[in-house]
Amino acid sequence: MSLQLRVYVPPHPLIKHWLAVARDSGTPSVLFRSAMTELGRWLAYEAIRDWLPTVETTIQTPLAECPATFINPEAPLCVIPILRAGLALLEGIQTVVPLASVYHLGIARNEETLEPTCYLNKLPAQFNPETRVIISEPMLATGGTIMATMQELTSRGVDPSLVRIISVVVAPAALKRLSAEYPTLNIYTATIDEVVNEQGFIVPGLGDAGDRTYGT
């Protein structure tokens, strides 16, 4: 098992395109939502590559029998969107893993201290230790929210090596904190920006993903 945090920035032209749409301050809310859905879809596609358990069998085509591979429907898999911005990626993720369970986790960040506070927790008391988890969180800036999320998950039996985080924009500050505590994590993102300002926003980033998604 690798003990090195891995961050993947897939060089897919559709990911680059929808990232540009999401970054543009002139993008209206309805198109921003579409961009987030598409980013969720394509980043999830990359995240599950060679990751989901499969089963080998034989099927009958209209002409003959042939070997076939299916995703194992009994392998535990869930998606955890961090409210509210994480919901923006959820629709796209679900098109890739439609059988995954969804557990909601609401975490708000204090605008002055930047410290996270959990206001909604729908996680099960205990996860199957073999559960694969996809976390939906558009921005990893200071790392406070994602660290609080990982603490909740690991306290309920989730293996960090079975967690994949889908994010649109990440910053080194969050990656450094995650790497120190959870070095077996895998993160899939559209881009890495270097700066987090005093207000805790990634620069150039894309602004407040929740506000832009819901027009608030």
C-alpha cells in the first residue's frame, strides 16, 4: 500500500473546458450548475478507473456465449456530498455510479475564524470496513472542512485508502494537511491553485461554489 497522498489532475479536454466555464465570473448560475455537473461526471469517471470491484462471468449474446465483466453490485460504495456545495457535483457523480448510496454531511465554515462546524450528519454509525467512499467537495482551500469530514468517516470505520475525493479546485494548504494525517488518500481535481487569501478563498479559484450554484 502506498503511503503517499496522490493528487490526480486528469488532462481531459472536457474537464478543462468545464473548468473554464466554472471559473468565468460571467457564467450565469444555470450554466455554472451545468459545469459542476459535468465536472462531477468526468472526475468521477477518472476516479473509479481500476478501483471498483468487478465480477467475471459468461453471457449469451444473440450469436454466442462470451466472457463478460460486471461491476460487483454487492461491493459497498457510497457518495458523501459535503453540503451544500458538494451537491453541485453529485448529479454528475451519480451518472457514473448510480448504485452508490448517498450520505449527506453538512459543514459550515465560520467566515471570521475559518473553522468548520457540522450542522447535519446523516452518516451511518458504522461503515462496512470494505466500503469505498467518494467525497464530493468542490473546493479544498484551507483544509478545515475536509479534515473534519475525514475525522467523522474514520471514526466510523472508513479506511482512508478506500476514499477518493472529487474536487474542482484544490490548494496546497489543504493537500499538506491531508497528506500529514491521511497519506493513503487519492484526490481527483480539475486544477491546483497556489494561493489561499485571508478570507480562505482559493485564488484564482472560482468564487463561492455554493453561492454560484444556487444563485444566492
